[in-house]
Amino acid sequence: MKRFLIAFVALCLMHPTIDAKTPAANPQQNQDAKKQQKEQEKQAREKKRSAVQAVMDVKDKNHDGSLSLDEYLTGESDAAGATKTFEKYNKNKDRFLSKAELSDSLGL
């Protein structure tokens, strides 16, 4: 009897935990949540792209899709600091900032 009582109490204590781990009963809610998450991720990517494109529109004078050091320094008040930033984010050391490298330098 004592074993049965201990097993019953343990089962009762585990029951809410099991229910909390099971997925929601409504699969439509799961799909809606996934769609909402994908939409938020899409909006974040679009915001990132538009921020990078805004910088490229202003600084990329030859419209080649990347920024040289001279283009990057255009309009910068602290040329030494901007040069260090350029060198830091120019990962492949090709003397140009690609859109991905520019995105990193902007903290996006």
C-alpha cells in the first residue's frame, strides 16, 4: 500500500509537468506563431538591408556595390577612427567593404 501511495503521489506531481511540455492542442496556433516569427525575421532582414542600402546610396560614388577606403571616409569627421573601423571590418583584407562587412560595421 505504501508503494502504491508513493507511486500515486509521484504520478500526480509529474502530471502538470507532462502537460506543460506537450505542444498546444491547437495546431493552428502553432502555425500562426511560426508565421508570425517568420514575418518578424523577414522584417528585421529588410530593415537591415535598407539601412545598408542607405549608407551605400550616400557613400558608394562609383556604384560598384562596395566601399573603398576613400568612399568610406567621405563625410567622416574623425578620419583616423574611421580608418581603424574600416580596417577592423574589412575581414578579407581586399581594401573594400562589402555589404556584409558594412552591415557588421553598422552593428546590424
